[in-house]
Amino acid sequence: MSTKAPASTPSPKPKFSFLKALPGLGRKKDDVVNILVMGVTGTGKTTFVNLVSNSNLRVGVGLQSATDVIQKSDEFYLDDSCVSLVDTPGFDDTTKSETEVLKVLCDYLTSEYAEGRKLHGIIYFHRITDNRVSGSSQKSLNFFKDLAGPEAQKNCVVVTNMWNQVDQAKGEAREDELKFNDNFLKAAIANGTTLMRHDNSLASAQSIVRAMVKNEPVPLALQKEMVIEKKGLHETVAGRTLLGEWAEEEQKHQEEMDQLRKDLEEARRARNTSDVEEILEEEQRMTKLRAKINSERQTFAGLGAGSGSESGKDEERKQRRFSWKALSCC
């Protein structure tokens, strides 16, 4: 007695594909899901972008940055959506100053907005291995929140990674601090920002992007301030926050310099040569830091209205763009 072979069933349609899309072919610009990827140097932004998009963007080694310009991933498909990830330089980039990084980012964001290309959200990377959020990490996190603004924060995902390098209990305690501390993500989460973990797998990366592909694009606060309201970067909420942080740093450095001078006098009176040399070296380091902050502030203050986008410099391109009034209604 023969046994009838079971009828074959059609394979389910794949939900993810590394199939490369030819930019602009048969699609409108609104058909592509554009997602910005941010975070300080060494948080794994570029590695994530390459993993989920099968791209080959340059990746830095250790804390050495390889992303000093905007890098776009190859377009890829996820759940029938065509996705493009935009990799950005870290706030503590090793080749550019903070002001230069900000200008690169603002040039891109304002130009995209003026051209009518919408952003579906921001993925912000944070190492769970960091014992505390301070210095450039705090500055970067603040800029990310102000850049998005309360309305667009619902389209943001903060991704913690490197969980395999930290004790689970410590990692969870740091995660709770991010969630509930007023200085970190408490307000952003109240506005709709999602906190997700990444375990470095493709499935994990896909789930993070999948959480954003259905977002309704919302203009970032900085885009509206600079393009619609014609503010300079230093006049925006993000810019004012950064200027305040630089002022605090300068005040702190001044207090440290005053203390160093007192210590130097005491060391000289005691004829302690080794202490004198050590203090002079520290004084030199502090002088360089203060000079750097002063330079950053002066350059930053010079970024006037329209400087974040080439639209203010090139009238011919400006004429081809969408009208500001029409964009403000998007």
C-alpha cells in the first residue's frame, strides 16, 4: 500500500532582507524609513548599522573614532519597509571638536528638513558598562534630548548594550538610574522614548529597528528652530544647554586653577621639587582645557542663523526647496 506524499506548502514570505535597494528607483523619498543613529564614540553605533543593514561602514578601534562625517547605510528591507540608517560622529570624536561635530550634524538635519526628507526617529546608544554618566556622555545625552525635543521624543529609542561585559545586577541598577533620574531619561521616557537592550545579535538589532519603522515622522525641535524660526545653533534649546555646560566647565576649571596656584606656593615654600613639577604639569593641562573651551564657545557663537544649512548660502538651491510655510505644516 503506497503512502501519499504530503502536499508541499508555500514558504512564508520573508520579513527581512539584505536585498539592496537602488536609491530612488521606483520610490518616493517618503517611502524610505530614515533613522538617525547617535551616541558617543565607542558605543557601537557603526557596528550596529553594519549588522542590521549588511553595510560596510568604517568602524573605529577602541575609543578611536572612524565616523567623523555622516555615513548612510545601504537601504534594506524589514517587514516590507525600506530602511536607511544614518550614522553620526560621536560627541567626543577623536578627530573633530564638539563644535565641528555639532555643525556636521546640524548641516545634515537642517538640509534634510529643508529638502522635505522626513526623519522617522533617533536610535541613541549608551554603554551599560559606563559606571556613571558624566563629561562627554552627559553632554551628548543632553544634546540628544534637546535636539529631538518633547514632541519628537516619542520616536526615539535609547539602546543600552555591552550587557555581556557587566554584572547583571549592576547593569540593571544603571538601567534604573537612566530611567528614573531627572538628569537622564525620566522626562524623555514620560514623553514616549523607549529604552531597549541590544545583545549584539541580528535578531536584537532587527527588533530595535522594527520598533521604529511604523513611526509617524515628527520634525525635530532643532530642525524647526533653525529652519522655520531661522535661529542660529547657539539660540536653540540644545545650543543654550551646551553653552551653559561650557560655562560650568570653565567655572570649575577656574576654581581648580586657583587651588593649583595655592598648592604651588606651598610646594615652593617647602622646596618640594617633585610636587612643584607635578603641579606645573597639571596647571599646563588645565590651561589647555580652558583654551579649548574658550575656542569652542567662540566658534559656536559664530554659528548664526542659517549657518546650520547651506540653504542660507546658496540662493539657487534655496529656490528649489520646499517653502518654509509648507514645511511647517508637515
